Amino acid sequence: MAIPESQLETWSHQGSIQQSSATYNAIKRILEAAETPYASRSYRVFLQGSYGNDTNIWAESDVDVVIRLDDCFSSDVSVLSELKKSAYSQAFADATYSYADFKGDVVKVLTDQYGDDVTVGDKAIAIAPRGGRRKADVIVSTQFRRYLDFNGIAQQRYIDGICFWNGSNERIANYPIRHSESLTKRHQAGGKWLKPLIRIFKNLRSRCVDDKLLGAGLAPSYYLEGLLYNVPVDKLLSTYQDCFVNAFNWIQTEADKDKLVCAHEQYYLLRDGLHTCWQKANAEAFLKAASELWKNW
């Protein structure tokens, strides 16, 4: 028996907006205060994640905040010729204010404000919920540039993103602004079915976990957004049941899964052993659980 349209319609609804907005704006004010040690630097604060992408559900409470230092940047120049790599190296000097300096300052700013509610994790700075404040994760990053061409500072082309270093000092580069913009563009091109469908898949994922059909943490929201981003927009139409069946069947029977991409289109979606990609076995576990839940509703 298929999941009824009424249930899918309920699952399509967006989660908390007001409380998430208040949490984000409060943290943003703290990070952008005039008295911070980095106030004179070039930086920006913005949202990433489900709330920032309008795909959050009621079961998701975290607010994901990025603060990105633009006074320095990290880069990938692997596609440049040796001549252009040499020109790139000569064009830029080492930064005097480093990522480590910036992260230390941000940690102090947040700790001064929130005290013991702040925990520095492997990737993010967690701020515990309290009162009306939702749990928040703050990613401290610098600008990241994936270079496409370099002919001097006046003639350079690159894909703009963020990068940060985890507890093992591994650099992790991603493209949250590009992810959000691409997702919204596809959502609008597909009759505005995409984001509600993503929320349906997320709620279905949560139900699969509750019903012991899927292990917790195997299907992160970021990867579900990427999975559905790949679905052709002409598959999204009429009803939530049609959208779900068309999207699921396309993924399972028509898509070349090795060529699926993340929503920002800078990484493949399904690859093993990479921080930025969904492990294939975990994706298959989700698809199997989703099929079982749908058939046995």
C-alpha cells in the first residue's frame, strides 16, 4: 500500500522558522559586533544547511551558521598549467592573519557570550539550546577558490566556496552558497515541487529510523537534497505521490548513480572514503528502507 497523499502533504511542510530565525539573528549579531578582534577584517556571516535552504522539517532543530574570513583564502590549482601555477604563486603573499588566528578569535567571542554552552567539535563550534534558542553549529572557515584559469590577478576565474580544517588537520572544502542557489533555481524550474519533496524524503527518512528500517545518521539531509537535485524537473508534477514515485523510480531505474552530483555540482554525490560524498552503501540502505516503508505502509 502506498503512503497516502494526506501523509505526504503533512510531511511536505516546513519546520520551525521563527525560532530558527531568532537563533540565527542573535548569533549573527554576536559574530558581527564592532568589538570583536576581527572586526577590521573582511568576513561574512551566512546560513547553510536545511534552515538556510528552506528544506527544514520539524524533526530538525539545528541552525547551521558559517562565518567566512575573506582576508585570506585557500585554493585548488590542480587544473592550471605549470606556467599558470607559477604565475599564481608569484601573485599572492602568505596571509598575516591565519585561519587558526581567526578560529581562535571566533571561539573566544562565542565563549564570552554563551559560556559553557559552547563546545568546540571536530568540525563545528556547537552552541547548546537554551530557553527559546535552538541548537546551533558555527563553522569557522576561510574563502576557498577552485581555480579554472589564472592569467594574473586581473584575469582569474575560480569557483567560490568555503574551507575549514577538522580536528585531524584535514582541509574540507565545500560550496554552501552555490548549493543553496542551485537548489532554489531547480526548485523554481520544477514548479516549486522540489523543496516540499525534499522535506517528504527527510520525514520519510526519520520514520524509517524510528521503525528500525534504517540506521541513524546514514542519510544526512545534505545528501538527500543532493539526491533529489538530480531528478529531472519534468518528473515533478501533479501530486506528492506522483512526485515521489517518479523521482524514486528515476533514481532506481534510469539514473547513472555514479554520475549523480551534489547540488553545487562541484563533487559527485556517491563516492566512498571522501568527507564531501555519500557512501554508496549508506545511500542504498536509505533507498531500500524507503521502498520497504512505501510498500508496507
